[in-house]
Amino acid sequence: MILSEKNRQVIYLEYEINTQKKNFLKNTVLGKRILITSRQDWNNEEIVLAYQGQKDVEFAFRQIKNPFHTCIRPQYHWTDQKIKVHVLCSIIAFTICALIEKTARENDCPFIINDILDRLSSIRKVKYIIPKTKNKFNIEYGMEEIEDEATRKLFEVLMK
């Protein structure tokens, strides 16, 4: 690559592709990533950590768009205020999900948030209506038996 200054205001980039070197790269280096940054004050480790942190941000956006759990869309609002509240609720839901996932991971339940929410949605609360007298009832609540061991452990961890 050759950088040349044609006139004093604009820099033009002139290049040519060396096909022999391109083929060498294709066969030996492809699959690797080249990171380019304008952060001259960062060292290599900081650049790589920032790049790896990008996947977490991308996952957060993908999760917020997830139509089954914490989705922003569809939104059935037309005023700016209601749209802002809707987005805020989605972000709060995502934050709560991230805390649930962190708690589960710290207690040896290494599920991703979508699996956690699917497992938790399979747990059922049961309402027992027990006749006491002719027109009076005692109402008690309980949990349906959780047959899956991993789901039971997850539930117990989150109920601490």
C-alpha cells in the first residue's frame, strides 16, 4: 500500500493486491481477526478486552429484541412518553434478567438467560380451595412438583 498526497488537502490511497501473498494469507491466517483502533494510548490487552466486551453489548441488544422474553417490539404505543416508558420497561426487564443469570451462574447453574426464563416459565403455582363450612373456604397456594432436577436447583437458588 502506498499513501500519496496528490494535493495538499486530500490524501489518496493507492494499492494493488499481491495475489501470491493473498493466497498465502488465505491458506494460513484467515479466521484470525485484525483489530484496528484509533486509541493510540491503549495497549494490546486493553484493545482485545474492549473488542471482547463488544459481544456482550451485541448480546444485550439481541436479547432486548428477543420476541419471547424482554422484547422492545412490538410496541403498541404512539406517544413519545409511552414509547419511552415501554423502552425503559424493556431495559429494566433485561437488567433483572442479567441479575438472575449472574445469580444462577454464581450458584453453579450455568444457563443462559433464555434457558432460565424458559425453565422458570414451566414452574406452576397451584391454588388449593379447601371447603371449611358451607360457604367458607380456605385457600392455600403451593408449587407443582418440579420434575427436572436442573430446574428445581435453579428455582431453589433463585428463591434464596
